[in-house]
Amino acid sequence: MTPVAPDLFTWEFAADPYPAYAWLREHEPVRRTRLPSGVEAWLVTRYGDAKQALADPRLSKNPAHHDEPAHAKGKTGIPGERKAELMTHLLNIDPPDHTRLRRLVSKAFTPRRVAEFAPRVRELTDRLIDGFAERGEADLIHEFAFPLPIYAICDLLGVPPEDQDDFRDWAGMMIRHGGGPRGGVARSVKKMRGYLAELIHRKREALPAEAGPGEDLISGLIRASDHGEHLTENEAAAMAFILLFAGFETTVNLIGNGTYALLTHPGQRARLQESLAAGERGLLETGVEELLRYDGPVELATWRFATEPVDIGGQRIAPGDPVLVVLAAADRDPERFAEPDTLDLARRDNQHLGYGHGIHYCLGAPLARLEGQTALAGLLTRLPDLRLAVDESELRWRGGLIMRGLRTLPVEFTPAGR
């Protein structure tokens, strides 16, 4: 008797996709699936196959290789990026252009540069917690997990403080997916594109002859462009856009999903609080990696398209076929991780795929780690009796294909000063 495949992409699936992914890993580890958008794609769910696919140069990031008719091509990326001329960014291109653009931006995410940014992340964390600490309740998504990475990435890019609330509004529309007005995401992308073009122009006009310490990223991109790196204005705007887009929603979900996992695993949370109280950081560092593996912010890696016939997990992928690597499934593969459905903050052998693998490995991983560690340490230290304010069954997960994150996370705690 043929086993019955589970339903995918339902509300029940969104709340807990892991049983369905376990079924796929066992029965159809590389499966052709019709997505809610109508596009058909191959889902890759086993760790070994996922790692192979993420690094396979025959799987292009360029949507031009998609064999769907023209009307479907816009369904495989960020809504509105095509019309806003924001396609030439790191998630959509292959070498040699990818190599050139990545080299330009990588200077902003060196361990040294991120370490220099750590005091600013701590300052933002404390300021946001100050905003609700005396109330005894908060929605940790809207009041904490969402604004923290927005303000941090705006600082890194060089968006002036007086413009950052506009960015927060546009970003909020972009992560609502189906929850906002029709066409709202595309309109927000268009507004952001117009603003970035104007900001690049203003910064180019005022750029000093020599770079100062801690120069913002947009100024660095302009300087590289003006010194023969051939970065077009579209490339500069697209780069700034994708760093914002990829750099904030992932961290929103890392903080939100991570806090939720700790609140529902009290033994692990108590171990981490004891470790932090003792002034240790080792469990915090391994813990954030485990939270990325256990219920990470990116459920499926971004789109890839076969440029020639490719065999993955015994399946022949035809040229032009889209491939989606299911990171959430791969990171719970029992062939790779012992007791994969158990949250173990002290897990050592943890080569998870939460940041990807290969040449498209997440450029901002050091910054995301810093933000995740700082945010969780701040919450657990300053609000030691933090707890869910609603039953777990009342929580809702945002719609959307690539990311995995909560819409809200209502919590209660003893108000500060009592």
C-alpha cells in the first residue's frame, strides 16, 4: 500500500511543518510539488542532498534560467523587485558577477567590523527592552525582534536616523506577506528603491576624499564603484536593498523563533540563564546555533534553477526546473543529527544549514549571530521570569514560502522595579 503524502502549505503545516518534512525525507526526499503560487518546483529534504544542491554550480540563482512562461517568472522572487530594477543582487546572480559583488560587500561583515558594531547592538537591545520593561507585558515581535535588526542594518548601511522610521514602515509591509493590502509589498519595494537611489546620489555628492573609520556600507559601495570596480547605480541600490531585506527578516525570525523555543523548553532556558548569570558565553554561542538548526528563520533556501540535467537523490532534474532546498527538513535529518527533534543548546557537532552552504553562504551570518546572542541574553537577563501570555495554540505563523516566523509573540513578566 502506497503511503499517503501529507498536505503541504496549509495553516496546520505552517504551525508545525516538521512531521511532513520527516515523511518527505523518508518517502520522497526529492519531490516535484506544485506551490501555492502555481509554480512547480523540486523540494530537497535530506541533509546530504541539500548540501550537494546548495553548492552545485549547475543550479543557477539567476531567474532567467527558469523555464516557466514569462507571466510566472515574477513568482519566484521578492514581489516588485523586477519592476523596481532590483534584480542584480547576490541572491539572483552567479559568478563572475556574484564573486565581484560579494567581494565588495564582504568588508562590512568581517569579524572585526562586526565586533566594532557590538556596542551599538547592545545599546539598541537595552533601549527597546526599556520601552516595555515597566509594563509587564509586550509583543516581542513588534516591539523587539522586528525593530532591533531594522535599526541595526540601517546604521550599518548609513541610513540617517531621521529616515529610519520610514524604513521600518516599508520593511513591516514587506514581511506581512499576505497580511497587508494587495500589492503592498511591491509598493514598499518601489518606495525603498526610490529612496535608496536618492540616498546613493546624496552620499556620492558629499563623499570625503578618504574613507574614515567605520565608514557606512553605502559610502563604501560608492567609493568602490568610483575606483574602477564598475558597480552600477542599479547594482548599488540592489545590493543595499537585499542586505536590508535579507538582513532583517531572518534576524526577526531568529529572535522570535529562538525566544519561543526557549519559552517552551524551560529546562534548556534555565540552563542558559544560569550560564549567563555566571558570566559565561559558551552556552549562548552554541545555543544560538542550535536554535538556528531546531527552528530556524529560513525554512527554504532561495530559488535555484537547473541549467543542465542534474541528478539529486536519485531524481533527474531537467534544465529550467526550479529547485528549493528545504533547510528546515535537512537540519532535522536523523542521518546527520543525533535526536534531531530535541533542542540541546549544548550541541557541539552542529553543522546546520541555517545560513546556507557554498558560495551563497549568508554574508551577514556574523552580524545575525551577534544580534541573536545579544537579543536573547538581554531578554533572559533583564526579564528573568519571561513567559508566554497566550496558549501556544493561539500563536500564528506568517504566510510565505521562504521564511519561517511568528506573526506575534505576546509575553508577560514581572514589571521592572517591582
